Amino acid sequence: MSPEQRNEDPGISYVTVDGIEGKMARVELPDGTTEDWRLASLPKGVKEGDVVRLDVQGGDVNLKVDHEETDRRHALGQRTLDGLNVRTPDGDLEL
């Protein structure tokens, strides 16, 4: 179940920081598309792979790194990769 489905508040959404280059960050939006945002517009200390929680209430936007969701998604990705590696003859997936 996605964060959007778990959270009943329509003012809450999540984006993932896909990459950081200089003063810009490429973020993945909930629909899977990406946009370039100014790094300064994101929470201080944000890193590639972090999930950022956007809370929009009455025109105000609050952004916060959601460490729990970031950890959950990293663990899911690792489990997926581990499952792929089990099926390869030498145990490692070469990309």
C-alpha cells in the first residue's frame, strides 16, 4: 500500500529525491514523473534516496524528510535486489 493510500489526509503527499546536482535536486513525484527542484526548497540535509513528506494545509507547505518511509523503501528495494540475485547462477546480478 502506498503512502498516499495509507494516509487519508489529501494534503499529504510524498516525493523521492532521485538525484542532486549542484544546487538542483531531481525529485520523483507520486505519479512517477520527475521534476527538477531547487535544492534550497527542500529540507536542509536532504540526500539522494530520501523520501520527503509534503503537507499542504491552507496554502502553506511543510516539507520534512520522512526517515521511516525512506528506510522502508530502501529495505523493500534491497529485498527486491536480493531476490533477483538469488536467481542468478553466481548469486550476483550484474547491471
